[in-house]
Amino acid sequence: MTTRFNMVAQCPESTVVAEYTPSRIRSDAYQSEADLEKEFIRQLSSQGYEYLSVHNEAALVDNLRRQLELLNNYTFSDQEWRRFFTQHLANANEGIEEKTRRIQEDCVINLTRDDGTTKNITLLDKKNIHNNRLQVINQYEESAGTYQTRYDVTILVNGLPLAHVELKRRGVPIREAFNQIKRYQRDSFWAGSGLYEYVQIFVISNGTHTKYYSNTTREAHVREQNNSGRRKSKKTSNSFEFTSYWADGNNTVIADLVDFTKTFFARHTLLNILTRFCVFTTEKMLLVMRPYQITATERILQRLEIAHNYKKAGSVEGGGYIWHTTGSGKTLTSFKTAQLATRLPYVDKVLFVVDRKDLDYQTIKEYDRFEKGAANGNNSVSVLTRQLEDSGCHIIITTIQKLGIFIRRNPKHPVFQQRIVLIFDECHRSQFGDLHTAIVKAFRQYHLFGFTGTPIFAVNAGTGGNPLLKTTEQAFGDKLHTYTIVNAINDGNVLPFRIDYINTVKMAENVRDYKVQAIDIEKALAAPERISGVVRYIIEHFDQKTKRNSFYSLKGQRVSGFNSILAVSSIPMAIAYYKELKKQLAELRREMTIATIFSFNPNEADPEDAIADESFDTAGLDATSRDFLESAITDYNTIFSTNYDTSADKFQNYYKDLSQRMKNREIDLLVVVNMFLTGFDATTLNTLWVDKNLKYHSLIQAYSRTNRILNSVKTFGNIVCFRDLQKETDDAIALFGNKDAGGVVLLKTYEDYYNGFDEEKSDGDTKHTSGYKELIENLLTRFPLEQSIIGEQDEKDFIALFGSILRMRNILTAFDDFKGNEILSERQLQDYQSMYLDLYQKHRPGKVEKEDITSDVVFEMELVRQVEINIDYILMLVEKYRASHGKDKTILASIGTAINSSIELRSKKELIEGFIADINVSASVSEDWRRYVDERREADIKALIAREKLQPEETRKFLDNAFRSGELKTIGEDIQKIMPPSNPFDIKSSEKKKGIIDRLKEFFEKYIGIV
């Protein structure tokens, strides 16, 4: 008898191992950096990497030629290789971005052979990844850079350096390895033939901890540092905070280098990451997917293959759902899933289905960022129909509402017979009703997948509707992968929350507690006195919560602090709050940009406190609400010189414009009912004021608007509740994290941060974290102000200690209790900050050629700016000095201390001191200062133009543009126009140009912020 077996699924090796048990064999002996490197290379060799003794460029290029010949089964002539190498591989006009595009998008190059014919030369075989050859080299020397450098370990793929590993011995922070790579980028990766600019992935390790990141994370970080930090950086998120840990399918971090090497550097894993799980965006950024994103994508692809082979298409068994917490990058995961699914021979189309038109717009924008034109959006059902009928449209983004109309209008459309993958973004209850039933009934060979950060379980399911479609699992099938909010916070992919509960309703004195049948709670909450009190609290605490004394760079502009959303329970409440905000701001003469948005929702009274799915329908609003919304949009038009209203098209454009201005931090406070509480991502948003009932998934969705990572100033998402939502918050975190999640997701108490706390570690030991009070006592004892800091070790200890104090202050300033308990006086803080800045100037990166003593400590410059002294404060002190008729010399000392403690004002020190020396006792300080600055600026600019022989008119125009934009652009056509005539081949001319740029920078720093 012959037994036949049908293949259910061919199971290639997964990129991410499902579950990993760390190696138990560990040596207790001391391990030097050389020993760590030697063991790492031995392990790679045992995993199939060929070790090469290549230490210079000539040997590297010879090996590259051999490897490409082997891969392509072709032998280059010497002339062919010379042409191919210089024109395509080592083109002097190409940098990291061009080389990254070649690897990611176009790794097949046309070679013109000696006989004039052409041949395709493949750099990387993406179809059959094991055709690629992996080699490892170490201690490669580059002498053609700014300094002679020697790199640790490099992985060659077909001879090209595509992954680089920088090692530090155990006990040394891995941030030092990150900084080492930054120095290599600055000094030598570009040198010679520039082959090291092909590196796609960097790995940093100290043996104990290992992380990875993309080349553009490092490149953008370097560009940011070279551009004088905050004012000129593209975005502060391209830094060490955006490096990633590797993990297994259960999200267990694999940190030790031995375990990391077994998993991440497994041949199939590394090659899969390089060829399948990177995205080179239209913004020229390389995104390397995180392990949970890769796992989710592969689980969906595996489910598709099993369902196809087992003929499960058209059933719930042919799909499933991915539970990845809000803010973890579901859009990138869904994009890569859709992209890879369309390449399967048994998939005709992928439909990405979203809830509302605003999410439709946002998703298309995100997909376009990953790959221009990758997805086809539609603004009408007729366009959707054409796309479904077009065989060239492979990925379509549409709303569930448009898809429902299409199904209703076209009951026998041929597309229903095609093999369609439907991916639902945020698969909430809106997909569990009649529309869901209609979709699965219409499509015959569908595969249904859902992405959600907050699944519907039995405990948070609604009471109505189809009893067979109450939970995410019932509607979409098995849970294929989980990455909870606790995982994301532990990994540093999102921020924790800090929650304040503010009591706004108090019982009057001498009132008897009668038992009554019911109380109109909403009426009490809507009382004008209460709304007035809440608004007063928001205005009084706004600067504190949104950190308006902190400065950072956003898209090249210097901004202070973050922005916020006020979420209220109804449209009448939104109207009342907006009016009260305008009234109190006018009375206080307070500058704050506020806006509001809402639309008609037929089911506004939701007994389950869910965030309703709002449309862009304003026609359904009652006359009072629409008239008010019209007036609020008129306010907005006045502020931003726009022309929106409540008509259908203009209201949609108002939404888009408002969304962008929120992301640019141009709006301080946005009042909403439901809009912007789901699906909206703005890294600048850090505070949510809540006067609205929320629970379970709606609560987590709303809170998660605040916890996107931006920079070191933004350390958590602020939630200020004007209703008692503590139980709802605890329940939601327990449900969407785990039963112990409360202590992980929420920050500790004020007392813990102020006085210190003990934590039990997994090995049973207790770890003590010093509180603010202990840190200050240590500072005053070890580094009293009257003594100088002498010796490199003491300098390093002071930097680390004061940095810890700044980080702790950054957290404590969000607590009301901290005011009055700072211990250090304002003068002491300024003095210590002056010492800190002196050490920063002494050891700042790039200033000295030798390895500085602070290479393993971190300067918290962004947090220094949180207590930045501004020019208004100095002028206030000058006014006091003027009022004393120049007799109170202690004020001069205070001015000097304040200037020295400020990054901003140090460059203006000479200007301020000159002003004080010339001050007219009878004049107005502010008017005199303005006149003085104008005169000095004019004198300085004339002197600069004359001394450097610059073009006068072009120079003035160039500097005016720089002050207007907040950025001095040192490359490009504009700066060339101002330069004196020069010989581009003359070294002295080049040095002179560099000197001119330095002088322009000094002038810019001196007057920026005061002109």
C-alpha cells in the first residue's frame, strides 16, 4: 500500500527564533577586548563564515572582485573591473545614501564588457539568499582618513562590507562603541574607495549587552552633531536611544554577545534582514525592522502558505491577528507584510482597510514614505472599483466604509473570486458588525488579518451585536504574535506614563448625605464653576507639564517644550472649554495657541465609554455646534493665515492642516471630543488632559498619544485626569500588559524619586536607586562650590553625578510637590551648571584629537537647556542694576553667574558685558538694549564684510535668512554667492573659506535669538 502525504507548508528557517534559551556556559575569568573579539570571530567561523586576513584596502578590493566573479559566474578583465569598480562601486560622487539605495533597491548593475556588450552583475542575490558568501575580517586599517583608524570586526557579503561590529570589553558602556562608530564616520569611513559606506547595519557590544541599528541612524546622528546640535539637527531621535535589542519570538531580549551571535548572526537571519526586512524610505532613511516586527510579518506569511496548501482560504482559519501595542510601528510591519504578500504567486491583491478617512490619509502618507506610490489610495467608491479591476494595482488602501459600499453595489463582481488578502488596521468593534459579515460573505478566497494595539477580549467586549463576533479572535482567528505595552516600555520603544488624578468636585460643608435614586453626574461635571477651575489648573500648570523651559531642535527649528490635547466628553463640553480657555487667557494676557475640532457622531452617547469612530460629517451637527465650530476655525484662520471652514472639502483640509501643525508643535493645546485620540502620532505631544470617561482599549489608545519617543527631555507621557479613572487605568494596564504591569508602565511616586528606592532584582539581590536628595548631598559633599575640581577621575565623576541630578530633576519637575523642595538655590544650580558647561567645552566631541576622559560618560545637554537662562532674565537683572545707579555689585556677579551657566548666553557674553558698561541710567533697559544690539550688529556685520572681503548685499541677505529660519546653512549655492573670488584648487583658498564660515558661525551664535 502506498501512503501519500500532502505538504501542508514548506517551512524555511524563521528569521527570528521562536524561543531561545541562553547559553549556560559562561566563563568567570576576566575577558579583555581582544579576547572578546577573538571568541566572537571563532564563533562566526563555526557558524559558516569564512575568516579572511584582510587588513588594507588593496586586499579588500581584490577579495571583492573574486567574490563578485564567483556569485555571477563571470571573470572580469582588468579593464572591465577597473571601469565597473570606479564607475559603480566606488564612485567618488556617491555617499551613504546612494550606496544604501544600490543595496536595498537596485543591486543588479549593467557591466559594459570590453566587446561592447552588456552583462548584469548582481551584488546581492535576494531570491536565493544562500548563494551569497559571508566572510569576516578584523582589525582593518584605514590610513587615508583624517586620522589612522583600525576597525574591530566587519562582515563581508559577496566581498562588500554590509555589517560592522564594534566591541568594547565587558564593563564598559556600549554607548562608547556607538560613539566610536560616530568617530569612524566622521574621520574615515569615506576614505579611500569609500567601501565602508556600504555598511547597512551596525552592531555594538560590550559582551554583556549587544544592540544593532541602521547606517542612517548613525549617519543622521553624526550630521546632527556636526550641525551644532539642536538648532540644525534634522530630528533629535536619530541617536543612541534608537538602537535596538535583538529578541526571540516571545520578545525575550537576547543581549549577551554569544547568544546574539547564535541568533542574529545565523547566516539565514542576517541575510534575511539585509534582503527582506529593511526599508529604504523616500526620506533616504534606512529602517531595519525590529525582531517583533519581523516575527509578525513572517507569521502572517506562514499562515498564508499553510492556508493556501491546506485550502483554508475563505475561512477564519486562513487568517489571524497581530497584537502589537500602540506606538510600536504597526504601519511599517503592515507595509512590509503587504509588500511581501503581493510577491506570493497565490495572492492577487492586498487590501489595507482602515476605519476612517483621516486614517486612510495618514496610512497612504506613511506607505508613500516607505515607497513612493507603493499603495493606491482612493477618495471615492468609483476609484476603488477601478483599482480592484486593475491587475496592476497590487496594494490598495481604503476605508471599511468605502469597501462596504462597493460590496453592496457590486454583489457579483469578479474580484470576489480572486485571492485577496485583507489587512485591517486597528481591528476594533467597528469591524465586528454587519459590515464584517458582508465582507466575509462577499469574498470567496479571502485571508483576513488584523493589527491592533488593544484587542477585544471577553472582558472588554461589548454587550450588543453578534454573539459570535464579540472578540478579536472570533472575528479574525488565532493570535499570531503579541508585543504588549510592557514589552515596548521595557525595550525603550515607547515611553511610560505619569498620571495625575485631580479632584474637581468637592462636597460642600454641612451638607447631609441623602440617599437619592440618581444623580445627574454629567450635569455636575459640566457646571461652569468646575470648567473654570479645570481651565485655571491647565493654564497654571501648562508650562510645567509641557516643559516649556526645555529647548530642543525640531526639523531644524529651535522650539521649547511640547504640546497637549484636552479630551472632553461631548461637543457642548468642547464648546464650553474652548470659550473658557479664550476668556481666561485674555484676562491673564497669556499667549497660548489653542484650537478645536469635532464632527457629527450619531452615537455620541456611548454607554461603554468607547472612542466613537468619527467621520468628517459636519452637516449633521446642530446649528449651535456648527456655528461655534465655524467661529473656532475662523480663529484658526486668523492665526495661521489659512482659509478653512465647515464645508465638506475644506473641513477635511482643516483636519490635515491641523494634524501637521500639531506635529510641528505650532498648536499648544487642542480641544477634542474623539478625533485625534486614535491613530494620531505626534512625537511633540507629551500631555493629555482628560475630562472624559475612558476604559480598556479606548483608555490605552488615548493615553498612547503621549508616549512616542522624541529626545532625552521627553521622558514620559503626561496624563492629567480630571475624573477618577484610577481603577479604569489599572484595569486597562493589567489587561493589555500583564497582571504586574502597573509598576512597569507607570512611573514611581514622588517620594521614591526624591528619597530613593530599593528594587528586588531577578537574582534575588536588592538594588538601591539613589533619590534626588541623596544625589544632592553627594554633590555638596564631594564637590563643594568653593573648591575646584582637580584630576580627570574627579571630572568624570562630577559629569556623571550632575548628569544624574539633571535627569532626576527632569522627572521631578512634573510633580507639584517638587516646588520649594529643590534643595539647591537658583544661584547654586547656576554655579554647578557653569562647572558642568566648562567641562563640556573642555571635553566636547571633536575638540581634541586625543581620546578624552569623558568617552564613557554622557553630557546631558538637552537637560541643561531645561533650566536655560534667557535674555529677558538678564535684562531684568540689568534693570535692577540700573535702578541701584550701578552701586549694587552683587547684581553684576549674579549676571556673570547666569551667563556662564547658559549654553545660549555664553556666546553673547561680550555683547551683554559691553551693554552693561555703556548703560544709560535714565534710559529704558529694553529700549536701550534693542538700540545697542542693532548698532553692534550693524558694526559687526560691516567689519565682517570688510575683513573677509564678502559680497555686501548677498551677505546681509544670507544672514537675514539664517536668523529667520534659525539655521546657518554652510553648504549650498547661497553661501557660495557671498564668498570672495577664489581658486578652488588652492589649499589656502579652501582654508580661508573654512575660516570665513567659522566667523559667520560666531556672528550667528552671538546674535541668534536677540535680533
